[in-house]
Amino acid sequence: MQCSFISKFRSILFYIFVFRWSLGNHENFALQNADSTNFYITEKNRSDIKNGSILRLTTSPSQTAAQLHERIQSSSMDAKLEALKDLANSSRDVTFAQEFINLDGISLLTQMVESGTERYQKLQKIMKPCFGDLLSFTLTAFVELMDHGIVSWDTFSVAFIKKIAGYVNKSAMDTAVLQRSLAILESMVLNSQDLYQKVAQEITIGQLIPHLQGTDQDIQTYTIAVINALFLKAPEDKRQEMAHILAQKQLRSIILSNVIRSPKPINDEMAHQLYVLQVLTFNLLEDRMMTKMDPQDQAQRDIIFELRRIAFDVECEPNNSGSIEKRKSMYTRDYKKLGFINHVNPAMDFTQIPPGMLALDNMLYFARHHQDAYIRIVLENSSREDKHECPFGRSSIELTKMLCETLKVGELPSENCHDFHPMFFTHDRSFEEFFCICIQLLNKTWKEMRATSEDFNKVMQVVREQIMRALTQKPNSLDQLKSRLQNLSYTEILKIRQSERMNQEDFQSRPILELREKIQPEIMELIKQQRLNRLCDGTCFRKISSRRRQDKFWYCRLSPNHKVLHYGDLEESPQGEVSHDLLQEKLPVADIKAVVTGKDCPHMKEKGALKQNKEVLELAFSVLYESDEYLNFIAPDKHEYCVWTDGLNALLGKEMTSDFTKSDMDTLLSMEMKLRLLDLENIQIPEAPPPIPKEPSNYDFVYDCN
């Protein structure tokens, strides 16, 4: 109905403006949104026209593109500047962009950047603002055109890359030009391995560092994004070298001082880039984590000898001192005190991957940099009774493995995560320091639990819980982490567990189980209604581009009668619900064939789709309809993912199986059971609610809470 109306509406407009005003060649005209987007109305997007939208008749995209293509080559600086400004605004529309690119517009812009701006640089001193605007609009138009994904990034010359890199390397450059140049370099590196090589030759970390020391958070964000892109695309053998350069240039301390501890609040994009840098830094540990120890490697065995020497203050005995049996016995005794599983050949303890050699690295770091704490732990446990000693070696290996799992070492960064920890930017060896804090926590918890060797796994579970609870509070420094872990003693963990257990109390007697089975269908129906109501409220989903992160949104909601899914693009993230009238696309529920999740989703099967990292896969789902049509989703978080997959399965008459449903079932079932099992003996429950009391004669009273 709406499409038919729009088609007639367009015909009427063309009749009025073309025939009534005698404007020939109607193909040279088109309708355009009169709002801030200025997007052209086409056959593909005409259904997106909202009720009450104001449209204007203007020149067609092809005509506008041809005119701007000619105008930006004007010899007049003012005319050229105005044309580039118009081009930057128009390039956001994919319809116009396609027409301009068909005229070889991208090549024209790159030529202007490579050589066309040279003749204006002579005028830069006397016309500096004009030159900055000219270049800014040129680069803005280029970025907008490339963001549509029509042209491959592999087509650009070395001269163009050198020119863009030159703008970044200059000490004083217009802010807008610098921001666009950084954005272009990031996209080049992420989208082409060949361009990565060329950009890496033109840009050094030392040239990027000054941009982090300013106060413009957008420039800082794009700078870190370029560093992350170079880090991510670097060959494995070059990443350690790059990390060494970053350490030499004191990148961590510069970010800590100028970004994390800046008085300005950190926005979402900056938080994401800091998270990516954190993940890439920890991923440098993956090689050691996945390297087994070679029991025959003397250099590796010397590390174990060093641990023994520091702990017991002994020097390596010469080969002729005492019998071989005596020395073996002495080594075995000491290795047992150090807590290794294999007392004869402790090198065998490090053949498990993960954590491999990373565990031995951590132990050596702890022994050398926190020597007093190391000696205290080893000697303290070696003097205990055998059954109560905390095995330092075994504990260190399992703890290292746990920390790698917690920090997801070796996994690619997620596209929509902002979970960075400020404390990891406060030390050059943050992972090792994190380990040192946690191994002392483990020893403390072992003593508090009065644990024996049989309780090892129980202690590790408590330590994991202590660490996870402390990390959720996002400590700003390692000292703050120590303080919070100190407060999370074993006694405190027991109190927390007891409190949670009381809230989730479960009864196992037969009559109670029968009552649970009777109540469960009612609770499941209640959960189903809640899910469908949430779908009716709708959710804003973010569009994630593999080229460059952009804040583009779309909204989807279920109709009140549960028969139609309404969805459509949004200009910005909404503050509340979006009405059905603003969502022009429709999908009848009756047409839905299936709901698929994770790797089975069409948008997750595409080559390089969202880097296919674990977190994005866990939030992806698709609605399949008709023969080969699908509607793809990436939920903003796990909660929304569960709500939507549950709701869609409920619409299709399938079982709701998400973790969220199980949690809701347990909570609601527990509450309902407790209500039904209340001791109401000899208490008469009225059939009707009690009457509402009469109003007081006056309201001249106040209740003093004190």
C-alpha cells in the first residue's frame, strides 16, 4: 500500500514540476530528503520514506556528480573550496557516491592530493585557513566515498600513501586534515596487506606519539586505532619487535597520563581502542603460552636451577662434589619443597600447553622482582606438614593457565567490546605483576582454607572467584587490585556464597519436586510473555562495518499482535522506543522459516566477516525467510541476544533454551515455591482484597524519619 502511494506521489510530483513547469528531460531530476542527510530517493529506499517527511525536487545524482566533478577542477580557489565542501556532504549518499565513482572521481581526488594541492601550498602562508579547509574537504569526501565499499583499497599509489603519511608526520597540521589522514591510514592497513607494508614504511611509532600528547580525544582515538591496526596486521615475527619499540617510546605511560588519567571522560570509541590495544599486548604472550619446555635444553633447565638457588640461597655444586646419588637426592628434596609435581625432573611440569613456558617465565619474574615474597612463600610451605603445604610450582602453573583464560590470551579482540582495565596500563610488565599479586593471594587463601593437597582444585576455584570479583570493580591500579583482593578473603567469599545460596535455595524432597513440576509450565509461559513483550518494545542494533567503525544503527520490534516484525535504519541511537510508523520495513512472522545463531549465520560465513572472533559469534543470530532471504542481527550484549533468540523461538513454537531463560526459571521458580510454602496455618486469607481506608480529615502532618 505504501509503495503504491509513494509511486503515485512521485508521479504527481514529476507531473507538476516537469510538465506544469515545462522542465524537459525528467531523468535529470530526482527526489531528495530535505533533512540533514540529503539522501536521494531511489527504488531501493523509497519504502523508507517516513510519514511527514519533507522531500525536494533536485538534480539527479548523475547530474550532480557530473557538475561537482567539473566544479572541483575549477581554477578559482573559492569556487573549488565550495565545490569540495558540497562534495564532502553529498558523498555520504551511496547513490551519489556510485555516480561520482563512475566518473572516476576517486582517481581525481587522489590526483588532487598527490599533486593538485602542491600549487596551493605556495599560498599556504598567506591563505592557511583556506588551504586547511580545501584539503580537509578533499579528504573528507575521499573517506566518505571509500566507506561505501565500492572501490578496493588496493588501487592506490605509493605517492598517495606518502602524501597522506606526510600529513600525519607533520608537527603542525590542521586538526580536521590530521583526523581524516589517520582514518585513511587505519583503513588502508586493515583492508590490504600490501598497503600495510607500504604504510609501515612511511609511518613510525615515534611520529604518532606526539598526537597522543595533545588534548583532542578524537585525534588520540584515531592515533591509537592506527597503532592497533599496524599491530594487528604485523607478521608474528615483527610483533615482538614492534612491542619493544612501543616500550622504548613509553607508549603505555603516555596513554596513561594523557588519555586514561585525563580530566575528560573516555568515550566509547576510545574505550574500544584501549581494549584492543590491551588484547593485542597480552596476545604477545601466546607464543610462550603455547611453547612446551624441552627437558634437554640446558638454558631452560638453568631457569629451574635459578629458582632453586634464589629460594634456598645455594650455589650450583661442581660436578665432582659428592656422589651423583647424593646430589640427585638433594635436588629432589629441594624440587619437592618448590612444589613441583615431578620432583626428579621438574622440566616435565612445563610440557603442558597452555600455559607452557609462560608459567616458568612468571615464576622467574616473581623470584627476581619480588624475592622476599618468593622466599617467604617457599620456605613457609616447606616447613609445614606435608599435607598442608601449598605447592608453589603446581600453583604457579595452574594460576598462569587461569589468568590466560581470564584475559583471553590468544583470542582476537571483539568489534563491540569496551572492556579495558586501567591497571594494566600502569606497569610495563603488567601481566607478570598481575601474576605476582595473584600467587600471593593463592598462598593466603590456601592458609585461610587450611587446605591440603586434596583441596587443590577447591582452592583454585575460590581464587578464580576472588580474581573475577575484583576485576569487575575495574581497579585503577595494581595497588588498588591488591587492596580489593585483600578484602575478598575466604571468609568473605563464604558469606557471599551463602547469601547467594539463600536466594537460590532449592529443595529436593519428592513433594517439593512434584510441586516444581506442576509450577514450571506456568513460569515458562510467564517468561515467554515477558520475552514477547520485550520484542514488542524493540531494540536498537548497531551496524558494524569491517572497513571502519561507524555509528550506524537500525531498530527492530514486534507488532503488538505478534504477527509482524517492523525494522528500519536510524540516523542516531534512540533515547526510547521507536514507533512502528518510523520503521518502514516489515517481515511477517508467518514467513519466518528458522532462526540460526553463531557460525550458522549468513553474515558470519562471509569471508573475513567481523574477523569472526568469539565474542561477535556469540552475539550473532539471523532470521531466515522465504528461500534465500535473511535478516541479520548482532546483539548489543548477551542479555539482548538471549531475549531475542528466546522470543523468536517462542514465536515459532520452539523451546527457549538460552542461559537467560534458565536463570529466570530458577529465580522465578524459587520465589514461587517460597510463596506457596509459607507457613499460613491458622491464618485466614480473605477472599476479597481489604477495603481502601478513608482519606484523613487533613494532610497537616509530616513523618519524621529521624
